[in-house]
Amino acid sequence: MRILITTDWYKPVINGVVTSVVNLEQHLREQGHEVRVLTLSQSVHSWKDGEVYYIKSISVNKIYPNARMVYSNISRYLSEIMDWKPEIIHSQCEFSSYMFAKRIAAKLDIPIVHTYHTVYEDYTHYITPSKAWGRNVAQLISRRVCNNVNHVIVPTQKVRILLEQYGVTAPIDVIPSGIDLGRFERGYEQSDVARVKQSLGIPKSDQVVVMVGRMAKEKNQQEVIEYFGKAGFANVSLLCVGGGPYEEQLKELAAGQPNADKIFFSGMVKPQEVGLYYHVGDVFVCSSQSETQGITYIEALACGLPSVCRKDPCLEGVVIDNVNGFLYETYEQFQEKLQMLLYDSKQRRAMARRAVQSVEKYSAKQFAKNVEQVYLKTLNKHKEEASFPLVQKQIMWYNARK
């Protein structure tokens, strides 16, 4: 099968969408498919690297950090892609690259599968202070995009329900994004862990609570910092791994905590080193409620880290309360569960074993197999519809948009 993946985000950018795309691309190729990627260049020049096409774009950093937008839809690479004749397009974003996907699909009469990665109503504070207006715009964009593709993939049931509430009528499949479990399961020498702790100034004898992710207001990391500061655990440090637009504000918040000397920031970490930073931790914490799935939860579990996370529908079947971690809704629950894991080593080790066992279903290989089944189903349906008489097609088009 010839598969074109379109995405606004791709390497060298680091985020959940890129992780999902790179893993899918790799394992689809391993399954024998031809895969090409169309994405945005980080400059005003288009270029090609192997099977990846980078289309010239401009920065719209004022709208969203690191975001870019295509300012011209004319590119010789589009003709090259069309000559390659992809059989199906897998769109990963709702903006510039989606427009390319629609153009190519219309020209070649091929179907589009779209993965909805982002709950945009949680991000509208970047463009407007009005939550109601932002939510309405997010619903409109999501509905228009998803109702104009052949099939939609979402990572969790939480997102499926949300899209249905938005009025999305396209077929939706829930497929959790896969990760390369091997990157996180492999062991690290104690000397490697000690080196990282020393480089950051974390006391050698301290247990470490680790929080990993892009630092942004919608991720709610300020809650973990405030709760950790309030709890004041003895001989315990908090390690915040990652960078982002909210990093300086979080550092200022941490500096005002009574245990400020126990809160550490690593800054941005290279993708190949993230596994090591998880292994510096004894417990993983997360307070975000803006995730569609939350890759960091799975990465932490793969590293054998029991988790203490704010309760959210996206965690259903991922962090299982009192099995591989705990869910909390209040400060008191956060403090109680974290203390239990920090000071009850027997329970922590038992949960660590169950954490590793619980993530096998999230392997990148299985993810690609599940997506492949959606491609086949979508192609078969597209071929069937292509054989319908014109009047029947018009009736179907009208009913789908009522």
C-alpha cells in the first residue's frame, strides 16, 4: 500500500504528534508498505529528505509556540507526490498540511483517514481570553475537518465522546497511539542515574518524583509544584523535565515554595535521553487534564514508574487506580498517595512490576497494525462508494451533512 502521511509537526520538533507519526511511519514500512511524509519546513524554503517533503512555511509563533503556516500552496513536490500516486492519505493535523491532504485526495480521488490528536478548546487561551468563543471556534474547526474525511482515529474514548458532542458524524475508531517501548524498558546503570542527579544538584540520597512534558499553561504543572511544596516530604526532590512557553513562570513559582531547594528543572532533553530521566525518578506525577491520550503516562509506566496522576477520562485503562498507580482529585489525595509510594518500598516495587506489564498493548508495532486495519476498511468502503450511481452518491452526501 502507498501511504501519504501529512502533518504540520515533524522532526526535529518534539511533541506527542511527532512521536506518534514517527513510530507509525517506521512500523508501516516494516509491514511492507511504502510511506511518504508531507510536512512543513522550518524555513521559507521547501526541500526533501529521502521520503519526507518539507514545504516552505512562515512562523506563527504569536498564535502558538513553534507553530508554522504555509503561505503558498504551490510546490513542485506536490506534483511529485501525485505522480507517486498514493492510495490513501493519513492526515495528522487540522491546518496547513490538512489543506494539502484535501487537495491531493480530490485530485487523485483517494480517501483520507484523519487522526485527531489535540483537544483545541484547552489551547484557545493562546489566541483569546474568551473561553466560550474559543470553545465555539474549536468545535467548528474540529467538526468541519472531521466531517470532511473518510474516517477518524482518536487515541481515547474521551476524545471520541467529545467529537460526537461536537457533531462529528464520520466513522470514528479508538486506537491508542503506540510508543517504542524498548526505549524506556531498557535498564540504565546506577552510575548513569547518579550522573544526572549530580549534574542537576539533586542530593544523592533523595528519592525523586519526576514530571515530564512540555511546559505550558494548559498542562497544569503548576498544581504539582504547589502540591509538592505544600507537602514538604523529607529527603524527596521534584524533577521537572522538559521545556516550553511556561517554563520561566513555573521556575518563579517553584522559587516561592518553602522547599524551593528540592525542586529542579532539567530544561529540554534530547529524545534519546528521555528514558534515562524517567529512570532517575522513583514515582511519576502528572496533573494535566488537557491530554487526548498522554504519551508520557505510558512512557513512565514502561520505565516501571508507578504514577500519581490527576483523574481524567484519558487515563481510563492506562493508570489503573491501586494497580499501577493512583488517581487523585484533591491535594489530600495527592499527598496521601504520593507518601504511600515514597515510603512503602514493598508496594512501590509491586506497582512498578505491574506498570511494565500494563503497557504491552501500547507498543508501536501493535499501533501500526491497528491503523493498517482502518486503512483497509476505508479503502474498501471508498471503492464500494465509487461504484454507486451519481444520484445515490448525492443522497449520501446530503444525509452526511444534515
